[in-house]
Amino acid sequence: MNLRRITVPRYISLYEKTGNNLVNRMNLMRDDHEFFQALFGNPIDDPLVYDSYRIDEEINLKIFHKMSVMVDIVTYDCYVEFAA
């Protein structure tokens, strides 16, 4: 059986806390579908993790340990999102 690894383009978006304007968007050059699926609780209604998922302190640290990317969740509302 030929199992292909699922690769979905994702980015991290940073929005203003007030006004909700997009401030920055960072492409994640390396996707790990299984990592993001587990990180956000294996969502049954979103198995490919296409929705936007808020980054809290715990998720921020897990992403940092896995991908060496950390965002300023104090200043910005940050989300992992599908790059459509």
C-alpha cells in the first residue's frame, strides 16, 4: 500500500487585538499534518485541519519546539490557518 503524507499549506496569521486587522502572515515552510491534527485535538469535523485555530501559550510552545517558530500572543491574536 502506498501511503502518501498529507501536506497542506498553512500559515500563522497575526491580527491586532483591537480592530482585528491583519498585521502579518507567515508561511510555514514545513507542514506536519499529524502534528497539527493532534495539536488541535483531532477535530472530527475538520480532519484536514482547514479551519483557523487560535494559538494560546501552550500551543505556541509546542509549535516552537516542533518548528522553531514563536509568535507574540500578548500583542496579537494569532492563528494557524489553511493557506487557500
